[in-house]
Amino acid sequence: MSEKSKHVDIELWLDKEIIPRQNSLKAIFWEILAEVGNCVDSESLKQIHPASLGAKLSKGNDLLGYPYQVLDLIRDFDRKEGLNIRVLNWFGHGLFLFILLGKNHPKAPFEQLIKNDWAFDLSPTPWEYPETLGKGAFTNSPTSGEFKKSTFYQWHKSIQISGEKIAIEDKILDELKKLIFLLS
């Protein structure tokens, strides 16, 4: 065991403020994602993808050691015909919007996504966020070979936020509206 790993950070361990601060922040972002999910018109989602199952929130505590929260819209994860829109709030990393399109999905606005600063993901599965976001397994100018090689089409976009809760909700909703328009 190395010297560094033998040291126990007692000061951090006794910090009574850090966990409540983190829990409060998680609660605020959970409210933001819930409000965003409630504001998205389910009929517009069904127009894009008739098999839409609506919105669902989920969360976890350990994506590379960091908590995360997810808002999924449409929720059809089939790699051939499916469509899912995901808002990922990954603490310590940022807020991201993902779109997963099945390989044969008729609504695949590739050119519009590229023009609107979406990155095409090159990871082997749709849920490889550490690979995609951390190791840069994406491209801003995908080739036809990369499309052919992929068994699904996933794109992502970073959502830059700051300010108050309502401003964050508005920013996410604005990006979702732009995406829904591209898919319509």
C-alpha cells in the first residue's frame, strides 16, 4: 500500500457541510429535469416516434465515481428502429443532450445535426459516456465509413449552463425544442 493511500483525509470526513451541499444540488437538478420533462409535449414526441413511451427520470451514484441524473424522452432503445432523447446531468462533468437513433430509423437528420454543433459518437455502445465524453470517442465531421461501421447512431451536444434554476430549465428546453424541430 502506498503512503498516499494510507492517509485518511479526516478533515474531509468530518466536513458536515459537503454532503448536504451535494444532496441539495442533486435535489435542485432533479427538480430541473422533472420540470423539463413535464414541459415537453408528449404529442410532439409521438409525432416524431409513434412508439414513444414519454418521459422518465432516473439517477445513479457512481458513473466513474460521480453521481448522475438522466431524463429520457421517447424511450425506444432498439438499435434498428428506435429513438431516444436523453438529458444527462453528470456531476463534475457537465450537462449533455444525447439522441440515439436506430440504424434504420427514418428520421435521421445527419446534416442538420452537424450544422447545429452535434457530435457523432464512436463508442461501441450507446451508454459509454466515459469513453465518449472522457476519452473523446466522437467526431464533429463523421464519414460515411463511420456511419456504416456503427450499429446505431448516437449524437451528443454539451449544454452550457449558468445562473438560476429557471435559466437552466429554459436552456435545456430550448435545446430540446431545437432537436425536436430537427426530427419533425
